[in-house]
Amino acid sequence: MKQTTDNKNTSKRAYRVKNWKEYNKSLVNRGSLTVWIPDDVESVWYAKGRKTYGDRAIEIMLTLKALYGLPLRATKGFVLSVFSLAGITVDIPDYSTVSRRAKKLNTKLRKRSSKESVGIILDSTGNKVFGEGEWKVRQHGWSKRRTWKKIHIGIDRDGEIRAVVTTENNVHDSEVIDDILNQEEKPVTDFWGDGAYDASPVYMSLAAHAIPGVHIPPHKNARAKFEVNELSPPYTRDLNIRAIQESTREEWKHSSGYHVRSLVETVMYRYKTAFGERISFKNKASQHTEVLVKCNILNTFHSLGMPESYVVS
């Protein structure tokens, strides 16, 4: 009887998309050039002063490069042909200009400003800068030149990317918490993270930002740090530890809404499906610009329309 119950609990739920017509239309629109090239492109193409091209022009070039998986030289040819067909008469920046400007491009993460509050779900993933492919690694191992960048992405519960930080691969997840939270202008009501964020600096930062809902699973052998005291505010981690001790870890995850954290893993999957597992630039500042541009593309995908699913009984 116990085995039957366990099998029932571990079986995956089946989902069905209920807005397939609208979602299918959004998938088609993702490839539309009118989405990525603004109507007033000629007015934002050139810059005043010493720079020939405006930041928006360089960002459009980088967006098309990332969206269609083009090298820099091919990106110039692509934009040149599209503008020629559209009757847009502007000069196209050379590949070296785009590469140089990417280092200091003032790219901002575009997100909706209409929200009154947000919840931050945080996780990280790796993007390869250079090194062997996965097949060669499996067959022969890897060399010292195999290098990765770590991308930390914070999303809201609806899947919109709200904060992005890029670091070296030896930076621990808990070290970027301030950088992530400082990027959010709206009040943050909840924070979700896996066990990697169960660290004192994280809880101190969350307390400093006055975030009431903290959904981080404590380590399995964790013990409450402070005794219950009515005169002092409760320590968030201790509350989670006591809640787990009074029931089970799985029941706490369910009751606290911890499983919402899986949404950020879905965003990571979309990121790598759309752009692959490699960063094309070698300069650190350019790499951060590239990641921001890609996250802006994902937020545009999100605004065009996302699937609305329901559980099939």
C-alpha cells in the first residue's frame, strides 16, 4: 500500500495549454522584424557628439545578432539588407564598432513598471566562454582553458526577468543577493531560492530590504539559532526550521509555496534553448551587455504572450 502511495505522489502531472491560439500567434511574432526594429529607427540611429551611432542603434544590432544567432559581420549584412528592402537610408556600423561599443553600452533591463509589488525568484546557470564541447569533454576530459560565466537571474512569479548579474564561475550564489535586490525598484514581498542561499549574508540582506516572505529551505541538519522571544522579532530562518520540525520538509515546501521556485528553472531553460550555452564576447563588460540583451529578448517574448496551462485530471 505504501509503494502505491509513493508512486502516486511521484507521478508527473499532465498539463494542457488553454490559450493555444494566442500563444501560437506570439510564437510567430517572435520572428517578426517589426517587433525588433522600431518604426522610428532613423531618428534614434545616430548620436550627438563624438559618437556616430546612438546606443539604441548598437543595441538593435546586438539584439538581432543574439536573436538570429549571427556573427558580428553577418549581423551587419543582415541589417544592411533589411534596411535596404525597407527603404531605410542609414549607415550601418561596422562589426568592430559594434564590438567596441558593446563594452560601454548603457543597456538597461526593460521590465514592466505597472506592477505594484513583485516576488523575486533567484537562481543561476552557467554559459561557456570558450573551451571544449560536451562530446570532447566526455571522451577526453577538459583543459585549463575551459571557462564559464555564471548568470544570476531573478524573476517575478509571472516569469518576467527583474534582475540580472553576471559573475565568474567561482562566485557563490549567496554573494550576489544585494546586487539582485538593488535592481528592483518595486516593493519585494517574497523571496525564493534553493539551499545555496541558506547563508547568513542572504538573510541579513533580505532583512535589510524588509522582505517579509522568505522561502529558502534550511540545511537538513540546521538548528534554530535563537530562542523564541516576544521582545525581539523572529529570525526568519528559525521560523522555517521550526515549521519543518513540526511537520516534514516536503510539507513545509508545499505549505510555504516553495515550489514556485521551479519557474526560474523554466526561464533558464528558455534562455539556453533560445541562445545556446555559449557567450560570444570575450570582454567582461561586453559579456554582461550580451546577457542583458538576451534577457531583454526573453522579456519581449513574455510580453508577446505566454502559455496558460491547467492540470489535466
